[in-house]
Amino acid sequence: MGEQEFQTKVLSELQGLRTDVEKLQTDVHKLQTDVEKLQLDVSGLSNHVKAQDYKFEVYQRGSEAMVRMATTIVIAAASVVVLSSLSPAITALVSAIAHQGS
């Protein structure tokens, strides 16, 4: 192999190496872009999860308040029913005691 052929071969190999390095740089840049996009997606997902957590907390507080209100209504209604059924008996008892004392 002559000197000219050797130089041509070395230049060809260097050009191939340069092409490979440029392709590698392009791939690294694309990978960086993909990672940045993924970070944005994860950040968006995190914000979405936080919003869902907030909505769930609001729903939970509202549900607890409704349960307390329903319990209060049931207790009040039961008290009215019980007291209304005892009212005639209490009236009769008071009347009987009043008549005994007179």
C-alpha cells in the first residue's frame, strides 16, 4: 500500500469517525429533548395528582358534613316522634298527680 492510498484510507476513516460523532451528538441532543419533555409530562402529572388530592379532600370534608347533618336530622326526628308519643302519657300522669294532690 502506497503513501497516497494510506492517506486516503486514514482520511476516509476519519470522515467515518466524524460522521459517527455527529450522529452521536444528534442522538444525545434528541435524548436530552426527550428527557426534558418527560420531565414536563411528569411535572404536569404531579400537578394533576395534586389537584385530584385537593378535590378528594373537599369531597371528603363535604361528605363528613353531610353525614353529621343527616345524623342530626335523624336524631331530631326520632326525638320528635318519641316525645310526641310520650306527650299524652305525660299529660295523663301530670293530671293524675294533680288530682291526687287536690
